[in-house]
Amino acid sequence: MVFQIESGEDLEMSEVIGALREAFHHLGEVSRPWLMSFEGGLGVVRCSHLDKERVIQLLNAIRTVGSREVRVSSIGTTGTIRKALKKYVGPHMSRLKSA
């Protein structure tokens, strides 16, 4: 699943992981999503297809990352990380583009 975080500042991947963990603990009932990459406001998170809707809810529940207010939106979902990168991210995310 590809998502975007809008913030007035650059965010670190570790801060996004912290926000995901906090939202995860509040929602529960979903297998733990895995942040595969985060760069330039775009992120790729891996989850079970059975938990896709709950993970979208989890992402939408995030209002702060660190001490900054953010807006998170889901861009799209696919069956594989490779397809997600090709379809939604393109060359923008260098860390996983060859995955």
C-alpha cells in the first residue's frame, strides 16, 4: 500500500514508524503493518490483504508524527510491493525501486 504524508517539514522514517506503532496500539485487531520505505512524503507499507481496510483506517487515524501535525492519505494498493512501486511511486522512491 502506498500512502502520502503531508507535512510542512521533512519527516524521518523512524518518526513515521513511531506514529504507525502508536496508531496500531490504539486500533488493535490488525496484524502489524510493516513500513517498507518512506522518502519525500511517500511511504510503502506492507500488510496482509485481509487487513487492508484496517490498515487504511490506521493510516487515516494518524494526525501527528513526532510533534508535527500531518495529513495522511492512501494513494493506492496492489498485490505486491513491486507493483505498488511501479504503479504509484515510479522513480521517486530510490530506496526500493529495484525491489
